[in-house]
Amino acid sequence: MTILDRAGFIRANTTLMTPPLVPEVRLHLAHEAVPLWQKTEEELGEMGLPPPFWAFAWAGGQALARHVLDHPEYVRGKRIIDLASGSGLVGIAAMKAGAASVLAADIDAFSVEAIVLNAKTNGVSLEATGRDLLDQPAQDCDVILVGDLFYEKGLAAKVFAWLEDAEQRGIPALIGDPGRSYLPRDKLAKLGEYKVQVTRDLEDSEVKLTSVWRLSRYC
């Protein structure tokens, strides 16, 4: 296997599982973070890579996916952007809830491959891209979904400015977040709360109280 066979790498190092809060969706997920992280670095011959975000169902994504499935009116018949999609969980949930289309975006090439594999596993069709959507204003869509992206100060500020610009053009956003430090809660309206089971490999507890927020009055 070469590093170009990302699909083979994902299949060989993950197991098809259902996220605890979203049993309707099956994903290629890893049991442990560190071994997979090390294997990825070995395959690429590069150290200091970011964690394999695509191999885990993060709390914010699980809560947002659950909310979309339970409240399909947010996405039904609409064109969706799933920003920093990771495994594709939120985008897949949106398609299952009746979205007209989903653009699942992530700058990690492994994530793009995982999104494609996971979408196929779940019998949905969506578009996966490795483009950094933050490099320009959000393209024309109806709703932006963001799961668990406010964990770094600089990134959080960039993401929120991008979302605010989209909101001013009439594109609302829903955000799933388990209490990350850089989420600007004072600028958001809470839609719901969920207790999400997660791995202690990645979090400080086995259950994260996770909220879904609304950025815009247009939702």
C-alpha cells in the first residue's frame, strides 16, 4: 500500500462503528487516537502532524448531527456546507434528514477520503472537497453546519468572522460545541443540549455536555 491509497489506509486502521448519539450513521472510526496518529506520520514520513480528526466522532459533531436528524426542517430541501467535516458525520446526517445537497469540506486529504467512504457506507451522495473554504467568502448555499471547530484561538476567530460575513448575506449557521474555550457564546442563541459519550483518549471526560447554537435569526 502506498500513501496514495488513503482509502486502503482508512479501512485497515478503523472499524465501522456507530457514534453513541447518532446510531443511524455508521462511520470508519479508530479505537485509539495515538496509534493511528503515529501510523499516519509513518505513512507520510512526516512528524508533527495534526491529530486524525477524521477518525473520531467528536462531541460537537455528534450533537449537531443529532439535532439535524431530530429537527430536519433546518436542512430539508436546502443546500448545505459542512465546514471542517472530519468524518463527514454532520453532512451525512444532513443528507439523511433530507438536504438537497451537501458540500463537506476539510483540508485534510485523509478526511476527504473518509467522507467519501462514509457517505457510500451510509447510502448517501454528497460532494467532498479539500479546499480551504475560509480563503474566500462562503459560496452560495442555504445553511452552514459547523461541528467542534472552536478549539484554537486563531482558527476560532477566523471561522467566526467567516460565519458572520455569511450571515450578513443571509446564510445562517448552526454550531455544535462541547464548551471549547474560544466559542463566542455571547453572540449565539442556544438551541439544545446533549450528553455525548466520547473517548478519554481525546477528551477530559467520558461524557461531554454539548450544545447546539444558532448564529442567525434566519434559521
